[in-house]
Amino acid sequence: MTTAFASSGLEEQRATTDSFMKIENLKKRIDRDRPMTSVTLRMPEDVVDDLKRIAPILGFSGCQPLMRAYIGQCLRQDLERLDNDTITALVSNLKRRGVSKKIIEEALSEVLNG
């Protein structure tokens, strides 16, 4: 029962830390003055035509801001999935190597709480 409580507390701490980090990252992402770089991308003409057609309907000033939004949205989803998968894989690997659940929880707690 103590282990379940510890795990639950650890999960809450991780959720709080994740939320804080997401908010900080979001603040950085909405900064209009962040540096930009040019990228050349070859795309089928019909896709570009569709992007140009749908951009104003979705409230975008053109196809480039819409493409940035699409890329950013998918990138954030993949980054979150990878972050979660990496931590899960690490914990599983440590358990397979005989590291006790208590030590893993303590280590994660230290990382999350500083």
C-alpha cells in the first residue's frame, strides 16, 4: 500500500513538473520574435493549392503559417510520445537489470523535484 501511494505521489509530481515544462515551452513558442530560418521544401502542386485554399478558411494569413502550424502540432505530439516512451523504456530496462522499484522511484523523484 505504501508503494502504491509512493507511485501515485510520484506520478502527481511528474504530472505537475510536465505541466510546468509544457507551459514554459508554450510561452517560448508563442513568442513572435523567435529566430526563424528558411527551408526549401518540394511539394506536389495540388497539395500547395489545397493549403492556399484552406488557410484563410482556418484563419491563417497564407499557406506558410498553416504549414508551420501543421508541422508544429505533429512535432509536439511526437516529442511528447517520444519523451514518455523513453522514460517508460528506461524504467523497464532498469527493472530488468534488477534495480529495485524503490530506487527507481527515488531517482525519478530527485530528477523531477530537483
